[in-house]
Amino acid sequence: MSSSDPPPLYAPQEPIFPRRVSGFYRSLKWWIMGVTLGIYYLTPWIRWDRGPSLPDQAVLVDLANRRFYFFWIEIWPHEFYFVAGLLIMAGLGLFLFTSALGRVWCGYTCPQTVWTDLFILVERWIEGDRNARVRLWEADWTARKWRLRLTKWTVWLLIAVATGGAWVFYFTDAPTLLRDLLTFQAHPVAYTTIAIMTGTTFLFGGFMREQVCIYMCPWPRIQGAMMDDHTLTVGYRDWRGEPRGKKHENTAGDCIDCMACVNVCPMGIDIRDGQQLECITCALCIDACDDVMEKIGKPRGLIDYLALSDEPLERAGQPPRPAWHHIFRFRTVLYTALWSLIGVGLVFALFVRADIELTVEPVRNPTFITLSDGSVRNVYNVRLRNKLGEPREFRMSLASDDILRIDVEGADTNVVAVDPDSTTLTRVYVTARPQDPASTEDRTDLRLWVEDVGSAERAYRDTVFNGRAG
């Protein structure tokens, strides 16, 4: 390739063998991994009693019945704005944390990071730490190498199968599906989904790893718009560490070029080269560098969470600004305010929504019917929704029954029974007598009332009555 040719868009993958490291951030990542994986694998098995007619799985995306259950909350299809609001909150939260602390999502809680960490842990248990894995990588394919690799791949595959299995449990009753899966009676869609999730987890976490973050994920390229010189992110204090040299050299900086920060990096980069697209700010290089600094008697923090705006102060020998100064600024306060506003709005909407919902749709073909005695009848399709876990009876009436008469198809008493957590469509007839003004006027406002026979709770919808003048 000549010097005038553009650089390649894709670089061949170089094997990376992160070294074991201990410290605050490594412990924090272990805890986050345990909590997030525990939530993911165990949540489908949590039970929640909603009554005899409703599913008892605490978190369930019931596609067949078009419901989303989250403990005591039930979301219906027409309430999709709750899901949209949560997605907006997730996006704003990502903007907020990136503006304040860089790519903390990528470094700590991203599924790709969590499962890659888990796969590297398995790899280290079976094949050894960095040096042992490098030697195994370079060694010929002997029986020992085959045994170690097959053992590692088998454990990876078991983790991947558990991952795919846990995913499908969110969409149907987990114990029932597990029994059907083991007896080969589950729907082919379940097996197909598990196979796809297993394959992607196995490949992404075991083999592609950093390539997913660099080439497949769009967030590294978006994060630049979310960060500024006040963002606290993992960085190297070159004004303190340079020039690099041995510990006994008086003219050298604090960095002894031990490569510890590079050897622990799961992305295989050198943080001392400055901010890079590949860096996921997992902070393992901080733990590695702090360990070395303690051993050679130097202050910790050569690599640390820092803001570029503090560089002039530190070069001048002054302490950096406190962390809150960088975190609480206009951009982050704005994101927090928007995030909180949407959250409060969703909570308010959740608690004020009615247990009775109805829609009234006039039948337009024809708009009215003239009966043999001269009366005028309009027909309406009324959809009643019962959100509770018990059957309910609803009595239908008008705001002015003395003028117009209402009849419910198939119900002598205008009472409609609705099953638990379901919707019923019924046909309603409203009739105006020949002498009533509504029979001759073009349009008459009409209010249809629905009353819960048991609790006396009421709801209404406004519509119109069409007369002969129309």
C-alpha cells in the first residue's frame, strides 16, 4: 500500500490476553457482573400473585395476549407510551452518564462487556493467566491444547445456552417452557430463538470481543458529542508520568514503562496514547497502575478518572477541581431535569389511569335507521376494558335516559359482563322517539355512561346522535 492510500477501515484482529488485576474498579466490576447476571437469569423465575385468571410471573412480555407485566404493573397495547417513555429515559440516562463520567455504560454494564468479562474469567480459570495463555496460543496443537480449548469452549457454550434460554423465559411462563423444552414439546420459535442467542453470545463474548465494540457498536462514534473537557473519564497524566524511565533515573517521570496498564486492558490499547475510540473506560488500567505506584513508592493516580480542563491546574502544581464541579454543570443538570420530568410524568400517568376504559364508535353505514313507528335509531360499537384480575359487570346508561332510550344487544338489563383482564366488544342501540327533537335534528350531543355494578365506579365517553335531518 502506497503512502497516498487511505488507511484501511478494518484491521485484522490481534489476539488480546488481559492479565489478572485486583483493585477497587476490578472489584466494582465483579459486583456489577454478579448483580446484572443475577437479575437477568433469575428474574423470569420470580412469582407474583395477580389472581387466578392472570399469569403469576413477575416480569412477563405476553405477546400472545399483548400484555407486559412488571410486578404489580400491567401495560396494555394502547399504553405503549409507557414503553416509549422508558426508552427515552434510557437514552437520556445514557447521555447523562456519558457527559458526566464518559463511557461508564460500556465499561461496566453493557451486556457485551459483562459477558466478555465472564468468558475471560472462564478462560483464565482453565488456561491460566496472561503468560500461560500467550504460550498456549503460540504452541502447536497438542492433546493438552485441544483438551484445554475444548473444555473452555464447552463452558462458554453452556453459558451461552443459559443466556439464550433465560431470554425466552421472559416471553412465556418460565417453568412451563422449561418443561416443554426438556421434553422437546416447545414451539420451534423457542428453539430457534435460543439457538440464535446462544450463537451470538458464544461468538461475541468468546471470539469477537473488542471487535464488537470497535466495528459493530455505534456508541463509540456518538460519545464524542456527549463529552467535553469537563467529563471525568479514564486518562493518563502525562505531565506527571513523562518522560518515562526507570525508577532510579532522576530525570524520569513517574511512569516506569512497565506496560501493566496495557497488559490488563481488554481492548489491547495503551491509555498513555490519549483518548481513543477503543477505550471503554473499564478502569482496569487504573487498578494496575495504582498497584505499581504503591510498589515503587509513588503517589497513586498516574492513571485515573480526570477531566481535561484540570490539566493546566495540575501542570501548575495546583490540585484539580472537586469531582462535583465537573459533574454538576449545565449539560448534566439539563439531562437530569429532562430525565426526572419524564419519569415523574410516567409515574403520574401510571397512578391516575382508570380501571375502566371504554371506546365508543358510531356505526356509519347507515348513520341512522328509521323504525316502523317513526323512531330513529343509532348503532354504536362499544369496547369495554376490564383491567382487574376478577370478572366485572358494567351497566350502561345515558345522561338523559328520559329523552333517548339505550339498549344493549343480548342484555335485558343493559348490563355487560367482562372477563378478568380482557376486553369485550358489544353493540349498543340508542333510540329517539318520533316526538323527540333528537330524531329530527342533524346532530345531538350524547354522553354514554358505564358503571361498575359492584364498586359503583363510573366512566363516560361523549359521542353524537344522528337524526333524520342529517
